Amino acid sequence: PRRPPEMLTVSHHAIQRYQERVANVPEDQSRAALSTRAIQIAAKFGARFVRLGTGHRVAISDSVVVTVLPIEHFKKQVNRHGLGRFGNAP
């Protein structure tokens, strides 16, 4: 079932990845860091990714924070697909 867009959920997986990849802090602090106002608003607008100040990206799907990607992940995608800030437009 789809959640209302105003309701953001943080998965346990995302909390674990935050603790592994960003900061080894208690679960409640991880949840708070992954459900900031900025992330909530981005999810409302349908954003699939939000970049944290650390450079990690938070992945969102159907108003659920599903994981935290490593910093290198986006750089690998850019190199692999030739994507720049503005895509492949000439």
C-alpha cells in the first residue's frame, strides 16, 4: 500500500546503512538525520535521491527512505554513464 506523500518512513535498512557509512550513532539519531525537513520536502516533491552534507545520497522510494549510498556510488554512475550535472544534452 502506498503511503500519503506527507508521511515519510525511514526503513531499518537505511538506518543500518547510515550507521555504517555516515556515523555510528544510535538508531534514534540516525532516524532523525534521515527524516529532516529537507528530506521530507524532497520526498513530497517526488525526489528519488537527496544528498547529505557528507556527500552520501539518501535513496527515497514512495515516501520511504530506503538506503544511504556511499559517496563513491554517484561518482561511479557519472563515470559509467557519462552523466554530468545537466545530463547528456549538447
